Amino acid sequence: NIFTNFIQTNNYMKKILFLSIAILSIALISFVNADVLNIGDALPKADTKLKDVSGKQVTMQSAKKENGLLVMFSCNTCPYVIKYQERARAICAYAQGLNYGVIVLNSNEAQRTEADSYAAMQTYYKAQKYNWFYVVDENSAIADAFGANRTPECFLFDKNLKLVYHGGIDDNPNSETNDVRKHLRIAIDELTGGKDISVKTSRSVGCTIKRK
């Protein structure tokens, strides 16, 4: 009886182990997104219609200006987005001033009925005094196409809509000090000046995009 009970218990534990592995595998598959865009890749889903806080439907193609396009994945409440609020506004305005289009996407589909609802986005837009598009990324489709996973996370495209920089606004999410390297601003300046981008990718520090 002791041997039989041992065999039964052992078989039961094996079933639990296999079930746990299966559940973990499914979770990992659901978490892993498409590969992140590589430098030189074309802007994906350029003509996908996205609902702006103004109520209008816009596309990333239509948001592009003469020198290119800055795409930023963000949201309303992420602590890192809040830390970056002033710097994010400043760099978006800077890009606009150099004739780059700017579009900010909220891909937090799992929080669409809460802090990242369309109404909350409209309120946030007004409070931040945005002067560029702030759009809903339904089902996180654009984030998936980019392989974006963080807020904030930035993608800079040239006039031909080829990716030239991907990463953070700078290298210190906690504070903007004199020794911070302003990755995105430097990339914009280098692109505008016809130079090769010295740092093409950097680490994005922020909250994970809340997919369904």
C-alpha cells in the first residue's frame, strides 16, 4: 500500500508539473510580442487609422512632416511617464520645431475602462497642453507591430519613414541633470544635420504596456 500510494502521489505530482509548465508556456507566448523594429526598418502600419483625442481619425503617415516622424508610446498614469512629463513635452515640441511630425500612442488596452480610458486621455491631453496627436492604440496593434513594451518608449523615423533611433528620451528617468545624455534630442539634431546617429538604440525604462 505504501508503494502504491507513493506511485500515485508521484504520478499526481508529475501531472501538476506538466500542467504548470503548460500554463507558463501559454503565459510566455501571450507576453512575447513581435520582434522589435530594427534600425533601418520601415514604419509599420503607417496607414492604420487611429482615434485622436480630438475625435478625428489620423494615421502615422498623415502625422509625418518634412523631416520625419517621432512616435512615442506613453499613457496617463505610469510613474515613469509622470517623471518624464516635462521632458516629454519639451522633446516633442523640439521635434515639431524642426519639422518632425509627432504622435503619442496610448496602448494600455487592459486599462481602457480605467485610468487610460479615452475620456481620461482627453483630460490628460488638456492638462499637459499637448500640441500633437494623442491617439488610442486599439488592441495594442501598433505597439505589437513595433515590438514596443514600455512607457515612455520612443521611435524616430527619417523623412523616408525609416527607423533611425529607438529607445529612451535620455539615460536617467529619475532626474534631468547636466550629466544626462539626451539620446533622443541628440538623435534629432544629428538626423536634421545629415549626420549618422551616434547612439541608435538605448534602453527604455518605464512601465510595461498593459495589453489584454
